[in-house]
Amino acid sequence: MEIMKKIKPGEIFMGRLSHGADLLEEITGFCTEKGIRLGRVEAIGAVQRARLAYYDQKTREYLFFTLDQAMEIAKLTGNISLKDDQPMVHAHVTLADSAGNAYGGHLAPGTVIFACELIIESYEGAVFERKFDAETGLPLWDRS
């Protein structure tokens, strides 16, 4: 069972996302439109509100929470791979409020963009397909 796979750099995309759009849906839509099936994503900016999740390892469920306030995107990082043969963006985000308090978690649909500058690095090579992992209960990269 191979743990690491060799990939090659592809194209790099930089741009600004749409004010008022859903952050995760906007990134995923761009990947689908451009045929990006493997890559890395990072972003900075601000959101009008955020919906994040924490994966409870005991119950094997995502616990969603909403931050209904304007916040800065201190760091968004993630990857792009395939799930059910479609691009899937798996991203985590750290957000900061006006007092500098940080909140973080798994980026979920429902996060509304105020302003966002995004970089996507696409890769070529091995396929990274997400499949159910019985050990964790998560859709992780298949290692076969």
C-alpha cells in the first residue's frame, strides 16, 4: 500500500472571489469549471458570516456552528481531490474577530464572502480519490 504519491505542478490560478457568494461553493465551482481534480488552495480576506464544523471523533459526526458576525480570514488552507469523480474542496479556516479572537474549523457551506483573494495550485499525476475510511468514519484519500 503506497502512502505517498508523486505529483507534478500544473497551473496556478490567482483571483478574487465574488462578494456575497458562498465561499466553499465558489471555490468548488471554479474547480469544476476549470477541471481541477487535484490541487491545493489558500485564501485571505474577510467573511460576513461563517459556518464551520468540528469532527467529533467519538460520535463520528460533524458538529456545525455559525459565527454570525464579520470576521477576517486569517488563513484558509486546503486541498482539492475527487469524491464520487467530482472535485471536492477540503479546507480548514482560521477566522479572527475585531478583538483578535481566533476561531477555526472545517469550512462548511454557509460562509458568506465579504472579500476574498484566492490562490489555487493545480497538480497533475496520481489520482487522489476520497473513499469511506472505516477506521475514522471520514471520506479520506484512498491509499490503495
